[in-house]
Amino acid sequence: MGALIGGERARQAVEDINTELRRYLTDTNRPKTMAPFIAQFKGLNIGKLPKQRHRASSLRLSSNLAIWLQLRQRHQELTDPAATDQLAKELVEARGSLADARFSSSGNPPV
């Protein structure tokens, strides 16, 4: 007997829920344009949070890209054969100038 009463209660609960849902639907079973649940959904501003995350992510990506481009340019400068040869020549000249300066200040010939 308890199962029969419980089943009747469940059937009544489902019917009440369906009746409540029908209040927010048109005759074609589409949501009414200003049904309370739609108004509440629009009031949540759910779309703003993904936009803010996207904007923050985009800024981080732009910053990282700028740093990467600077590092790439610096790498190209350091690995450029012509620039490497030029730096090697400047280093030889600087060493020669240093040796000459030491010789002139101490009077001893460079080693």
C-alpha cells in the first residue's frame, strides 16, 4: 500500500513540474521571450567572464610574443657569420690595443 501511495505522489510531483514548465513555453513548445529563467540567465553576465579571461590570455600571449621576437632577433645577430667575423676582428684589435697600453705603461714588451 505504501508503494502505491509513493507512486501516486511521484506521479503528482511530475505533473506539477510539467505544469510549471508549461507556463514558460509557448504553444509551439518554445521558451517565452521574457520567461523568468531567461531573464535571470541574461542577468548573470556569464559572457563577461570568458571575455575577461580571453583578454588576459591575449595580453600574456602578446607580451610573450614580443619577448620571443626580441630574443629571436638577438639570436640572429649573434649567429650571423658576418657579425661574428666582425666581432672576432674587433676582439683581436682590442687585445692588441691592451697589449700596447700595458707595454707603454710598464716598459716591458707584450708576451
